[in-house]
Amino acid sequence: MNDRIRQVQPDDSEILQEWVRETDDDEVRGMGAYQVAGWQGEVPDWPGEGDGWMVSVDAMEFVRFEPLESELRQRIIAALRAVKGVMHVDENDREEWMLTGVTTGEALIAAVAEVLDDLAERTRAYIDDPP
């Protein structure tokens, strides 16, 4: 299993930093995290202090049936909440989570990578032959 977590140059000037996980199967195990400047104040009633982060998971574009979809979602949100410094986590859309806290993109990716790796075989089988 080949993978690498690395920081990349953001394309958008509002992104303070961007991290990606490159793997031998990005469709199943690929993901990214980016820190956005000052976005918390733009989201009404958004709790938490610290940096605003977005985490995207490639596989969630394809996984749309139960029970795998719920298992992935529950485990991803639990992994993000367990990262040191994370204050609040919520789903932004079907492939992306937003959070606040003082943490790093590398730590966020490493936490979710464990979930993706653990479920990689089931996810690959699902993508290759959906129900």
C-alpha cells in the first residue's frame, strides 16, 4: 500500500493551507483537507474557536447505499472529533466535513485515513459492483 500525505500549494487565495493524501487507489482512499481564512464568522451560529477546516473524502462521491454509507459517515466524523484540538465537526455536504479547532491538515488526514484503510476492501467492492 503506497500513500503519502503532503502539503500542496492552494489554488484559491482564501485557502491558508491545503493537504492531500495520495494513494495507489485515490477513488477509495484519497482525501484532502484545507484551512480557510476567517470563514467561521460567515457561518451563522457556528460554534468553536480556532482555525476553520474543510475535509473532503473522495470515496463518498460513490458510496450511496447502506450499510456502508452510514458506517463511513459515522466513523469519519468520530475520527475527526478525536483529533487533538478539534472543537466542532459537522457535515458540509455528502463528501465534505467542516470543523473548527487548532490542529493540522496532516493530523486530520491521518485520522480519517485509518477509517478509509480499514474499510478499503469493502469500499472497493462496493464501487466495482454497487448494490
